[in-house]
Amino acid sequence: MPDEKKKTAGAFDIRVIIAALLGVYGVILVLLGIFNATDAELARGDGLNINLWGGLGMVVVAALFVTWARLRPVVLPPDFEAEEERKRQER
């Protein structure tokens, strides 16, 4: 069994879920910063496009979370599927 590939949490890893949420909100803010930056909004931010920079920061953090999840995946125990099947049969 040493040739068996280790199973990982994959898309159900909390880091991937957090990255997806941050990425979606980040892209929305970047688009708002690019296409909807009025003079009034820029004045409130002291001339800084807060939506653009905040969105870019969120996209960068989302990319870091995905990178982290890819480089150090959560590995499930070898008997995970057998344990889940046993729990299902007990119900």
C-alpha cells in the first residue's frame, strides 16, 4: 500500500473557502475602484482610491491562502474512508 496516493481535504479545506470569499469580494472592490471611483469618494479617502487598494490587498491575501493550501495540504488519515463508512452503518 505504499504506492497509494494520500487523500487531502481539497476544496473543503477552510483556507480554500476563505480564499474564495476574499477573492470574490476583492475582485468586486477592484472593479468598483476602477470603474466607479467618483471625485466624492476619492475626497473621502484623502485622494486615495480605497476600493482599488483594499480590493488588491484582498486578492493578494486570497492568492496567499490558496498557495498555502496547495503547498501544505491537510492530509486525511489512511483509515478515514473506512471510519466514515463504519459511522454511516451505525446510524
